[in-house]
Amino acid sequence: MCDPSSRIRIVLAALPLLLAACQSMAPDYQRPAAPVATHYPASSADDAEASAPLPWRDYFSDPRLQALIAQALANNRDLRVAALRVEEARALYGIQRADLFPTIGAQAGVDRSRTPADLNLTGKPLVGSAYQAGLGLSTWEIDLWGRLRSLDDAALENARASEATRRAAALSLVGQVADAYLELAELDERLAIAKETIASRQESFRIFSRRVEVGATSRLNLTQIETLLTQAQALGAQLEQQREQRLNALSLLVGSPLDLPVGQARAALDMVFAPLQPGLPALLLVRRPDVAAAEHRLMAANANIGAARAAFFPSVSLTGNLGSASAELSGLFRDGSHAWTFSPSISLPIFTAGRLRNNLDLAEVRRNIAVASYEKTVQGAFRDVADALSARQRLAEQLAIAQTAVRVQGERARLSALRYDNGAAPFLDVLDAQRDLLSAQQQLVQIRRALLSSSVALYAALGGDAATAASPFLPRSGS
């Protein structure tokens, strides 16, 4: 027959096996059906074959843009907060996981007491000492019904959701920086056109002023030329203000002040993106980090149902210690000084005024909310891709039309000037043609930028390279 300390050691050794036998009471998780169509509205047969995920450095070829994106990923404060949220979730997961295991600590102490003579049978005051040292097992719940395991799974899924949210924030930041830089390039190009127009109209104003002086033309024509000049100058001032505001917005995204002189970003409008094929909408479930985050939150809510169910069942806890005790310090570790305590306990909820039932109802409602949020995220991802595909197709058509419009308006302005010089047309025709030409040129640049932005939007909508950027810090579900 083994001694009491051996029995305690056997019990402690058997505890991990008992823990491994615990089963979760959480419902079996099944991914909700995606509430979207099987194909994108504007996709073609070729689009069913999905492009492989591209790292952003391979997709955005402009060196200045690459530098800005890298700087933003390193310095953006929102992304930094998202990364810190991941660290927070890791710590919370570690705290929750620790509840699965016993807490064992070393302890040592001494107790000295004096008993008065009138309370002692010997009639003399008694001074006593008690020394003890050993290992103690604090109150530890044996997870028979999987309550702690379910809470651990929920914490794990929340941590994974936090990591996916960080990747979604990084992908969104890449798209925002690229789009802001393209808008800056658009404004630089439009501002260059406006400045050329201002210079041309200043020269026209000088020529017509001279003609008025010599009586070769009317003052009305001069005022009309001046009107065109002031309109072009007003447009230039507006574009300069918009550029400054866009540069400030880009600086905020990048996380530090930027020095981008006017005209430096114009080359970005000639950037060529790699062709992207979206594949089928089902790919969004694995490529989009925001969809992954929503699913992990759903899985966490599902696990919390298991914890709420397990709370209805008895809870078994263990407390104990093993060590040595003696009335003398010198005898603390001698033979025969072994001491131990072992205090198992069991508690069963009988009356909780509906708390446990309501906790379960709350967990189930939150799971249903998470299902709806997941489905909405999937629908939003589907719309993002559909919008980007539609924009890519329709803006390409608009670009061809705008290029034709600029060519036609340019020819109209040339012919109107010739007819006016030959006295075959009023000067008003010339003014209208020049005004329409400037408007067409500005619109062409805007459409060129919008078409490039649609490619940026499609890259982000398809998940970028997020599928290859997952963090490996967390174990897989069920491990």
C-alpha cells in the first residue's frame, strides 16, 4: 500500500489525462452559406480563373509609390494600433489558456504563538513554533464539461480575428496610399494643363490688349478673353488647394511629413498594373482578411455557447499541498516531517435566478449576431469586387470616349480660331471652343486616374497578398 504522498503524486500525474478527456459542449461549427451569387455580374468566362495573389511590390511598379507604401506600413498610427491589438489579444489568449492548467507554487512559513498560563493545562505560559515548507496547488477547476476549453477556444479565435483585422488594415492602407498618390498625380497633371492654359490666355490677353489700343478689335472681345483668363486662373487656384489637401491626407496616411514638389507624381498616371482575374466569389472567403476576421469572431461566439452550456453542470475543484512541517526549524526536513493536505470540492448550481439560462441565451444571440455580421461582410466583399470589375470595364470605355472628345474639341478650337481670323465666325465661337477644350482635357485626366484607381480597388477587393501574409503565431483550431 502506497503512502499518502505517493497517492498525491499519482493524482497529480493523472490530472493531465483527466484534462485531455474533457469534451467541449460547443455546437459543431459550420461555415454559413455565402449569401451572394456564384459569379460576379460584370465578369467574363475568363474571370472564373483566379489570378494568384500578388505582393504589393509586384503590383505597384512606381518606385516612389513603393517607397510611400513601405513608409506607411512602418509609420501609420492606425496600423500600429491594429498591431498592438494583436499583442493584446495574444496576452488575453495566454491568460485564458492558463486556466486550463493547475497553478503550483512553493511556500514556506513559520508560526509562533504564546498561550497564557490560565489557558494552558500545565498552568504555565506556553510558547510554540511551527515551521512548514512545501508545494501548494491552488484551487483548480477540472474541466469535465469543457467550459474552460470553450473559453480557451473563444480567446484563440478572438486572437485570430485580431490578427486578420490587422492584415485587413494593412491591405486597406496599401490601397489608400496608392489611391491618394494617384489622386495627387491627377492633380499634378490637371494643374499642368491649367498652367499651360493660363499662359496661353495671358498671351491672348496681351495680343488683344494691343489690338484694342490700335482699334483693331472691340473691347468686348478683350473682356471675353479676360473672362477666359480669370476662369483658368480660378481653376488653377482650386487645383493647387486640392493638391495641398491631398498631400496633407497622404502625409497622414504615411505617418510623417512629405516633400513632394508639384509635378513629381505625374508619372504615376502612366503606371501599368498586372492583369487581375477575380475567380469565383467563393475565393473571397479565404482571400479577404476582413472576411476571415468575421469568421473567427463567429467561431469565438460559437465556442462561448459551449462555455455557457457547461456552466449548468457540477464544477469540481482541487486544492492541496505537499511538504514538510515541524515544531523546530532543524527538524523541518527530517524523516517523519512529511505533511500534506488534499481538498477536492464539488459545486452544483441549484438556484441562480435565471442567470445561467440568460447567459446561454445571450451567447446564442451573440452567435446569431456574428452570423449576420459575417454574412454582411461577405456581401460587402462581393460588392467591392463587383464594383471594381464594373468600374474597370466602364471606365475603359469612358477613357476611349474622352480621348476622342479631346481630339475633337482640339480640332474645333483650331477651326474656330481660323474662321474668326477670316471673319467667318464670331469670337464667341472661339471662346466656347477653348472653354470646352479645357473641360475635356481636365475630364480626360480624371478618367485616366479613375481607371487606375479601379485597378487599385480590385487589388484590395480580392484580398491583395493577404492570403500569404498570415501570422503563424497561433495554433490551429482544436489543437
